[in-house]
Amino acid sequence: PVSEWQAYLRFHAIDSASNALSKSFRDNRFAFYGTTLAGQPKQQDRWKQVLGGVNESMGQGLGELYVAKVFTPEAKQRAEELVSNVRDALKDRIEHLDWMSDATKAKAIDKWNLFLPKIGYPDKGEWRDWAGLKISPDNWYANLEAAQKYNYDYDLSHIGKTTDRKEWGMTPQTVNAYYDPSTNTINFPAAILQPPFFYANGDDPINYGGIGAVIGHEAGHGFDDEGSQFDAAGNLRDWWSASTKKQFADATKCVVDQYSQYEAVPGVKLDGKLTAGENIADNGGVKLAYEAYHTWRAGKDVPRTVEGYSDDQLYYLAYAQSWCEKVTPELLETMAHSNPHSPPMWRVNGVIVNQPGFGAAFSCKAGTPMNPGKTCGVW
């Protein structure tokens, strides 16, 4: 009925605008999305909310200011070296996979050869131009609407044009990373190339255990059940052989069963199928970065201990520290039903028990909880 469509559209118009309206609208929205669904006791300060609105509306413009302060050319160069070393470890792993057929491996290497890593921020001349966006100092909601329209038109302007693989889908100040299967690119914004993931002047095992594992995670997505649907040029095309699909599914089952036993909160277990792709990438990323670190270290005169910790211990500690988060029980329960990523504690302990180097690094006896003996692995 038309009346139901009207009610539906009216709700979403108000709901999407409420953060930019008067206090009663903001409070009402937060009571549901913030408190009921996420367990947050209070809203962020108003200045943080407004900064978030600017960030969402014209984040690339804000990003130019951000990188000028926090990400030097020297830091970018060191990060690029690390990305290259993890990519090399991925190529070596592909060539020795037992679940990938020879024909599929050849196509995988073709795809690997066309990988485009993007580090930190857009290249010179690639930043977006905001000259066409008209804003005023006295109408916050209208500014957000104008920015939304400006960005919508910007997206539409791509139609009929050649894909620009160098264009960024994330702002430099975003603490995240991603693999884009349609462009075959791995992307690491400047904000994730900061502590605790990456230290521009820090120890190498810490950087490999932190950002190195993230690099391995994102690169691995190009060659898993998601990446298998897109070829080297980013076209939607299945390039896996039937035998590769079956053996991948067999290896995946172990990971699904493992994570299905974990609880997000007492009485609420994870969905092993929902989180399988990200769990595989987590496990593979830590293995790839560990191998990349040991390959890089071979023959180099580098410290074997720092403040009493061996370099392998530092590697795993850095990985664990990168996932230190505060999460409310309500949000953990919501994540268990809807998020393809496992909660932070299982992105650590669920991964570590599958790492062949961890038990030796910390002298964990075989058969103990952190060195169970039976491990799951795809990569």
C-alpha cells in the first residue's frame, strides 16, 4: 500500500537526518542505535560528532591535512618495502599450496603479477577536487545534504569512463585496510600505518607482527573464495578449477568448526560459516607475515632480543596488541549474529593456536591450550 511506502520513506528520511537535527532527534536515535544495539552509555562529545560528519562528507579533503602531519615520505617508503616482502611470501605460498591445482596456480600467479598496492594516500595529482561543493557556516544539515549530492554526482561521473585503479575508496585517516577485487588492489591508509600496527622507526618484528599480518590478510583475499570470483583484471569471472574448489572447501571446514566453538559472550557462539572468510585471512596473514619477516631477517645483523623478548615473541605480541579493543557485551552479541569478522579476542587466540611458530616462541608444551597440536590452516 502507498501509505506503507510513505511511512517507510518518511522514517528513513528522518532517521538518516537525525544526527544533524536538534537534540531530541539526536538523543532518540542514539537511544536505539547507540544504547540498545551497542551498549554505549553516552553519546560522543558534540565536536567529535561534527568532526565525524565532516570526515564522512569530505574525508579526502580532510585527509590531505592529516597526512601532512602524521605520515612522512620516509614512513611510506618503509611501509612499501614491508608490503613488497609480504607479497613475495604470498607468491611463494601460492606456488606450494596443496589444495590449488597447477592450472589454477598459473592463473593465481597472473593475478599476483597485476596486484597494485596503494600505500598511505593518493599519489600527487590524484587527490579529489572539492571546488564544486558549496557550503555555508550557518546550516549544518544543508551542508551535509550538499556534500551527499556532490559525492553522488561524483560517483555517477565515473559511468562510461575507464576504471582508475589508483582511486581510493577509503580516506587516509581511516584505521582500516581493504582488498578490492574489482580493481585487484590492496589498500593501506595512512592511519593504519601508525602504532600499534606500524612504527616508522620501530623494530622490524613488531611491524611485521602488526601491519605485516594485516597486509597478508588483505592480500590473501585475492585468492580465497571471494577472490576466486574475480580474475586478474578485476572482471567477475570464476578462475578456480573444480578440484581446487573442493579442496578449499575441505580445508575451510576445519576453520568453520573451530570458530563455531567460540563464544562472543556467554551462551552466544560465533557463526563459523559467517566468519570463515575473515578467519582464514587472519590465520593466513599471520603466517605470511611471519615467513616474510624470517626471509627478510636471514643474513642480517639485527637484534635477536629487545627488552628481554625474542624477536619471534615480539612478532606475536605485536599481533595480539594490534587487536586490543574495548567492546561492550551488547555489541559483541550483535557482532556474533551479523559481522563477518570474529570478535577481537578470537582474532587473536583463535589465530595463535594455528601458528606453527607460536608454541616454540613461548615454550608452550604440546597439548596445552595455546599449542593444541591439531591445527587448522588453509594458507
